[in-house]
Amino acid sequence: MTALLLIDIQKGLQELGFYGEERNNPNAEAQSQKILEAFRKKGWPVFHIQHCSTNLDSPLHPSKETHAFQSGLEPQNGEPVFPKEVNSAFIGTDLEHQLKKQGITDVVIVGLTTEHCISTSTRMAANLGFKTTLVSDATASFNKKGIHGEPLEAELVHQIAMANLKDEFAHIVNTETLLKALAI
């Protein structure tokens, strides 16, 4: 059985500034919403992961309005929410247990950001034995500074994160390919 994991698709990651001044793939949320709607239509399991930053200045701190899920991607009809305080959706949550309890062997991962929680959660999902698919156009990255202070564009950060996950940890596809492959 296949489940959808929506990771950290929260209002605070729509804003530039705290996490970076540039973000690639402005359509990541729209692609995630297409996938979410397809899973719901099929009645397939959907799991929402919500980052609960311990940093009071973070837009993802539970005290902030921007901690909320983005419009159109909120949980519905009892879809479970797993709050987390670290990058991995599996650390400090009951996610692994709940997936295995429901007989889920395959996971599809979408969300934010590629270089942080998506990368960490994808690696862990694979290491825990789940067949993992990562949707490249339903994720996004922010720009970074390299180890010597050099600027790294958001698209480059995204592509490097995807290249590091490809094949060893996940099958990388785009939304169109995923929906065709799952016959949704």
C-alpha cells in the first residue's frame, strides 16, 4: 500500500527572509495539492507532518500564525498530523509505527524544504525500509551560503539535494509521471 507524506507545507515557508532570500519552484504547493487531491479521490492514506520549531523567531514556531498549514493543503476527514521539532518526520513522532501498522510499504514524499526536512525524511524513510518516491516539482529549496560564504542559488541547492537522494534513497519523479504511474 502507498501513502502520501506531506511535509511542512506551512505558511511560514511561503515567506522569503528567515530561511533565504530566494526560493525555487514557486509551484511546489500547487503540485503537492494535485497529488493530495488524487490520493484523496482514491481513498489512499495521507499523512501530514508539521514542523514545530523551538526557535521563537521562526515562522514555524507554534505561537505564530505562519505555523499553520497552507491553504488547500490542510488535513481533512481525520487525516493524521505528526508534529515534529527536528528535520526528520520520523524522529520524535509515531509516523513509522502508524505506517507499518497500516501495512504501508511505499511512501510518496512532497513538501518543504528539499535541503532540510525533505532530504532528512527521505533518507530515513528509505533506511527504515519504505520504498520511497520523491516528487521533484512538489518540493522546493531556498538559496544558501556555501562553506566559504559564496552564494548558492535555490535551484542549485534543490538539484544537488535531489542528486544526493536519487536512486540510493528514492525514486525521483515529477508530478505528471507520478500520477500516470499510480494510474490516478
